[in-house]
Amino acid sequence: MAPAEPGEASDIHCRLDELLESRGLTLTRLSELVGVSVVNLSVLKNDRARAIRFSTLQAICEVLDCEVGELLVVRRADGGA
């Protein structure tokens, strides 16, 4: 499979908003705990990220006490996540 082209939409959805809300955390607090800028976390949260480092993914999952599959999900062709 070829890499995504610039501007090509991804079928991966980030559930960061939902996980933050359920844990009573803000994006700013997550940024402090993970050591990643609010801007970069916002890009991820809004499904605009083109890549994520495994170390960042691991740190987010550790802070949110979740699995990668809870944070990142594949969107279904019918529009569901």
C-alpha cells in the first residue's frame, strides 16, 4: 500500500476528546503530563496528524490509562467510528 498523499484524508480517528473528558483532564494538563505541546496534541485531537511517534503514543496511553485501540480507531465506510 502506498503512503498517503498530502491532503489525503485518513480513515484513522483519534478519540482524544472523549478520553480526556471521561478522565476529567484538559488538553493543557495532558500536554504537561506527556511533554508534548498543546499545538501538537490539538493536531492529533482534530484528526489532522499525519504521523505520531510511538514514544508519544505510549506516553499518552500511559497518562490516560488506555490502550492504543481505545485512542485510535478506524472509521467505518458507513461513517461510524
